[in-house]
Amino acid sequence: MTASLLFYIIIAIICVNFIIDKVLDYLNAKHYNDPIPKELNDVYDEDEYKKSQAYKKKNYKFGIWTSLFSLLLTLGFLGLDGFEYVDNIARSYSSNPIGIALIFFGIIMLGSDIISTPFSYYKTFVIEEQFGFNKTTKQTFFFDKIKGLLMMAIIGGGILALIIWFYQQTQDLFWLYAWGIVTVFTVFMNMFYSKLIVPLFNKQTPLEEGRLRNKISDYAKSVGFNLNKIFIIDGSKRSTKANAYFSGFGSEKRVTLYDTLVNELEEDEIVAVLAHEVGHYKKKHIIFNLITSILLTGLTFYILSIFISNPLLSNALGVDIASFHVGLIAFGLLYSPISEITGLIMNHLSRKFEYQADDYAKHTYKPEPLISSLKKLSKNSLSNLTPHPSYVFAHYSHPTLLERVKNLKQ
């Protein structure tokens, strides 16, 4: 195989992914005006449904333009040997492979962030603002950007430097060390993300003593679930959309409720949502997802180790010098079809797990408040009640609201 053939394969993969994605978006958009299923008639009134349709259409059109811009930019960058240009800049500042890679990815990531920021800004301060979701100030928006870039530079740069160092030292076995590094990081983040990272962006406060905390504690005790750490997060500083999640293991196990969730749902509904999350924990879904993620990462690193030393990867992106960092990008582009397939499998399993968690909540608490909470959360986010089945298959990690309601009523 020649470098030019590999280059055209990469172009083909990018274009095919774009076409499939846009076809699915189109099929989904054709269902925006479908009538509301009778089981969900109480989610929206006529005006609210029109608003949800307008929100979906606005995002659909915006998504077309942003993805088309991204496609043209990517193809143009590849066609004009952009990676070679950036690689030359990096080499002009350092001769050390780790230094070159850090500068190379720093330029790519910073450039990508600068280009995407206007789109993100428009999405936040025009679309989300127009439909009443945005609560983010411009100061918070840009501070989040800066903090995100700093975290990426420190954490991402540190992990990348270690991986390249191990590659230099061990060559064929570097994938084992890289896998170990990412595994330790993944487990650490699962344990301490809420404690160490979230406070950089949001304020978390323990849920006050009172009726809601007592209800949550009583339910947790009734199912033998030790839960002492319950926090409220100020999600309303950025959006009106609501959420809740579990994080950590053992002594670091905690539940975090968005303040928007607490303000919008009744106490029974909040407990029902938490019963669903406890179901994920009791059914070992969190452990399964963590282990699966680690195994997939190991498989990816192993396949990478087979191809990374081949100069064809760098040559395919227009870089004559065989480089780990350029080869890494080429490999990522070539590996994307496999990632899509594993993503479909994981989404299928995730939807299955959601049913299991719903069933757990139904049997250990009661179905009615969970149904009403799901309807309220769907209304709150102006979600699509009639998505196309193909779009659900490809993109949804959760069953549709209609499917979940039907399951809960059984």
C-alpha cells in the first residue's frame, strides 16, 4: 500500500462518515412534525410543542452548517498538507520528540478551539438564549474555555508525554505501559472527578437536612445502599436543563443533583430518579462500563502499536519524517470506523441498561413518579418525542421517552 492510497482511504472515511451522519439527521428531521404519541399527550401543550419543534429545527439547520464547515476545513487542511506545516513549526522550536509532539498537539488543539469558539458562542448565546435555556454569562463562557484548555494542556499533555516516553523506551511493548497509564487515570477520574474537577467549574454544596434528604436516605437504606454524600450543584449558572448523576466508588461514592432538578421535580420524583441511578449501581452497569472502556482502550493501543512504527501513517498526512504524533492522528482517522461500530454496540447495551435501571426503580420504589419526572425533564429540554428509529439506533444511549414510559407501565 502506498501513502497516497492511504491518504485517499482517510478522505473516503471522513466523507462517508459525514454522509451517513447527515442522512440520519435528515431522516430524523422528517419526523419533527409527527403528532405526539397518545401516551405522551401530557408532555406538551400545543404552544410548547411548536416551541420544541422550532428548537429542533433550529439545531438541525445549525448542525448542517457547522458539520459542513468542519468537513471542508478538515479536507482543506489535509489537502494542503496542514499537518506537515504544523509539524515543521513544532520542529523549529524543539528537537526532542516529546517536545515536538506537545507543541504539535498544542497548536492543533488551540487552533481547533479558536475555530470552534464562534460556533459554540452562537449555540449558547443565540440558540439556547432564544429558547430560554442559557444562563451562562459571557465571562463564565470564556473562563470555562480557558480552564478547559489549561486542564487539557496539563493532564492531556502529561499523559501524552508519558506515552511517547514509554514508546521511546520500549517500542513494541509501549502499548502495555500506555494502557496502564490511561487505566490508572480513568479509574482515578471515576473516583475523584466530582471531588477534584467539578469544583473548578461549579459550586457543590451538601444537601441540607430535611424532608428530601430523609426521603432519599430512607430509600437508600431500604435497598441496602449506603449513601451519605448527597450534593447540590449550581447547574443553573449555565443552563435551565436538569440532571443528576452518581460518581465514585466505596467511600468516595456520591450523588449529585442539579439545582434545576431539585427546583422542578417533586420530592417523590427526585427519589424515583435516584432509584433509577441506584439501579445502575446495583446492576453493576457502572463497573461494566468502566471495565469495557478499559478493555477497548487496551485493544486500541495494541492495534496502534502494530501500525505506529510504519512511516506510511505519517506519509499519508504529508509528513516525510516518521513521527509518533502524526502517525497517531492518521491512526485515529483510520480507526474511526471501528470506533463507530463499538459505539453502536455500547449504545445498544446502554439502552438495555436503562431499561434495567428503570425496572429496578419501578420494583423498589414506584413507577408513577419516575414516569412523571421523565416527562418533565423531556419537556424541560424540549426533547424530540418522535425520533427516527435509525437515528435512535445510531445515536441514542437511552431509549426514547415513549419506549421508557411503555416499559414502566407494564
